[in-house]
Amino acid sequence: MSKNAVVRKHANILSQRHPAFNRLVKVMGDINFDIPSWRRIDDAIVYTVIGQMLSNAASNAIIGRLKQKFADSRNIILWASRTAGRKGPLYGVSQRKRKTLHSWHEFSKRNNGVWKKWTSMPLEKYQDKITGIWGFGQWSADMIAIFYLARMDIWPETDAAIGRVVSAIFGNESTVNIRKYVNGCETVAALYIWELLNRNLLNTFNIIQEA
């Protein structure tokens, strides 16, 4: 089954589980996502580490400048590893983020190609592998899993945008209930929520919901 077919299947399941998801799917229609968005592990690491706590525009601007300087993500990681001990930001990249890229560089040298197993690895085991690398937390694990590994079982509840939309459209629903609604369709639920924000339709959605 193609990725787009999986998205449609999961969207249909979500729409049957809760009225808010039913409205969300109707408002958004079919959404086509090119996942994995990152084809190389080095790209996934650079975009995830530098993008954390930044807007897409800010992170893309920084990464664009770095690629002009260093050509590709592999060279960016090597540069960050060499400069991890220097204090303060360099080219807009904080020392902590350079140290995180350095920790990935050291991990990848010791575990060459291990990420090829992460797609089919049990979720908790995969998350433990990622969060065991210095500087990588749950958000990083989720972004790599969705946009590099193309896993369909990721509910990125630590993502600020996901939290904001969930609060807006589900109100006081408990975290336990939300997880039940998205169970088995976690990634697709997140993709629909992000796309709602990308199209700047949250206010429109809320008006429809209240009508």
C-alpha cells in the first residue's frame, strides 16, 4: 500500500472516532505528504537538531547559510563536531546544538548504519536509542521517526504546535482519551494537525466546529 493510501485509510479511521477528527478530515480533504521528507540520515539529524525550538523559517535560513558554507549536511555535522567546544553561537547555531551534532557524529561512528533498523524496531526501543544520545529528546526522536523513517505510529505530543491545536479542538479532553482517538493512526493525525496550521485554517476550523 502506498504512503498516500495509508494516509487516506488512517484519516478515514480517525474521522469515525471523534467528531473533531471528522470535521478536520472534511475541512482538509485528502492531503498528500512526501514522506520520508529527508532521504539521508545526515539531513534528518541536521534539520532536527537545528530546527528544535525555532520556526521553520528561522531554521531553514540557518541551514541554508550553512549549506552555502559547507555544501551538505555531512560537512555541517563535521564542522559542528570540530567546534563543539567553542562557546557561543556560530553561524546562528548554539554551542549546545553543535555539541548535540557532535554527539551524533560520535554515535554514528560507533554504530555505523544502525538507523536502518529503526523503521521496524519496537517504538519504545527506538525511542530509547535516540534519547540515549546526548542532546536528543523525545521531540527529536519523533521528528526523525516521521520525516526520515516514515513511521506511522508517532504521536508527537511534545510538539508545541500539536499541543496548541489539540487544546483548541478537543478542549478539556484528557491526554489518555486523545491517545485512544489516535491509536494506530498517530502519524496521520499529526500530519493533519500540522497541515491545518500550515494552511492557517485553525480559526476557520474552530468557527465551523462551533456552528
